[in-house]
Amino acid sequence: MGMDDNQRIITEGLLRAGLIAAGDVPVITALSGGVSCDVFRVETPSGTLCAKRALPRLRVATVWEAPTRRSHFEVEWLSVARVAGLNVPRVVAEWEDQHLFFMEWFPQADNPVWKAELAAGRIDPGFAAAVGRAIAAIHSATQGDAAIAARFATDDLFAALRIEPYLLHTARAHPDLAAIIEGIAATTQATRAALVHGDVSPKNILCGRAGPVLIDAECAWYGDPAFDLAFCCTHMLLKGVWHPQWEPQTAAAFDALHSAYLDAVTPALRGGIEARAIALLAAILLARIDGRSPVEYLTAEADRDRVRRAARQLLQDPPPTLAAFGARWRQLTGQP
């Protein structure tokens, strides 16, 4: 869709929501929205907003389509997260039929993206621990909540956005490990325990003055909270391969994140979650090389192969704890 069409729909959405008056001309600037959405900075007479629209086909090398109604569940997740005390953007308006919503604008100067901070070597284990506590907070707040479970019965969306592209696609790429990976997928899909964000990644976390700001919850689903823990931990380990000079710091961030999460999450969720997170972590590490959405920053085949070999080994011989997983990972990838 061209910018003219987006500008028309965004302008109409602003009018419908009463965010601009007839005759106002908002200044709409396209931003980098990643693989799954278009994101815009929208300047109106009353202030600056962020507009977001879900894409029907994601921007990856393989064909990856997902229902655009996932946009509505992101809005719903943001609402629940605010009630749970998380730092998240305030949704100003939603046009559900156009999978479009407007939320408050976070100036980047005051809220840098965590991924950019990590890439620049500004690695703070204390911030990683705060991320772990934030994830634990929404999991704990929604644990065993039948109303939330019914509100986020998005099994089909999660399957299209996470189970198939990350786990099942990777199982097909590694047929000798297919039974293991398919078993992990089945366990994940069968677990109904808490509200899951589904994309807890450094690119979706802002370093706000009051702590982590979580965004981009398109994959929201009531299911296995181990997925969020494993998904974010994956990035801590991969960053150490990307920038080996900072591996000790990323290893410390990995340990801080999972330790803070396990300390903070409710006891009702804690049982069994570490073992499921370990299995998912190994599978997602392999998926970030051979799934539908490989990480873009590991471009050297030697690095990709190191991750591939280590993840395969960890799938076949999982360590007993996440701390042991980190130590074994460093050994298998040749890091100190």
C-alpha cells in the first residue's frame, strides 16, 4: 500500500476518533515498522501520536501471512498491561476494521530502543532484570484468569505468528530433530497459564526513564508464559555471538533476566516453567537461523553455523537450569 493510501486512512481514522478537526492536515511520517506492520509518526495540532497498522503479509524472504485482526489483540494486551502496572503506551483510539490504532508517542531521545543500546555496547544487567520482572508481572497478574483467557483465545493467530514460522518450519529444516521440536510446539500450544506477549525482544522494548516500556504485542495469546521468557533470553545469547567483545556483559544480562523473572513470577507459574523455557530457548535459537524469521544481524556463515550447532546440541541434551544453559551455550559457541 502506498503512502497516499496510508495517509488517507490515517487521516480518516483521526477524524473518526475526533483527534483532528475537518480541514486539519496531519503530518504523517513513515517509520521503520519491522516485518509485521507499518508505523507512522503523526503530528496533529494537539500533539504527536504513533499510528500502527498490521500487514497481511510479513516482510520476510519466505511467504508468511497472518490475520490482520491481530492488531486488535495488541490493543487489548496494552490495556491489560497498563492495569498490571507495566510501562506501555496509552492507546488513544482504534479503527478495528482497518487494523489501525493510535497510541501515545515516546520520543526516542528519552526512550532509546533496547536493541540499539545493546548493539552499541551499553549493556546493563540491571535493566535486563527489570525486563524479567516486567514480564513476570503481567504473567502473574493474569495467571489462571478465565476472563482474560477467553478474551485472548488467539490460538490461530499464535500458531500463524509463532508456532509455524519458528518451530514447525524449523522442524522441517531439521528432520532429524523434528520429533523433538514438534513435541515442544505441542507442549507450548497445550499450556494455558497466563497472558503471553509473544514478541518480547529488545527491538520491542524502550529504555524509558521509569524502566522498560514494552511495545508491539501483536502476538498476544493466553497460553504458555515460558515462551516470553525464552524468546527474550534468545536475544541475550545471540547478541554475544554478534558482538563477542561484549559477551561477558550479554551473559550477565541473560542471567539477570531469567533470574529476576523466576524470582518474581508467582509460585503457581514457577513450577515447570524453567524446563519448558529451556526447551523453547534451544528451539528458538535454532529458529533464528533456519526459521522463517532469521535474525538479520548474524550475517557471517561461521557465526550462523556456531549457533546452529550449539542449538541442535542443546535440543538433544537440555541442561537442567537456565543458568546451566547459559554456561553450556558459551562452551558450545566457543566463548569464554
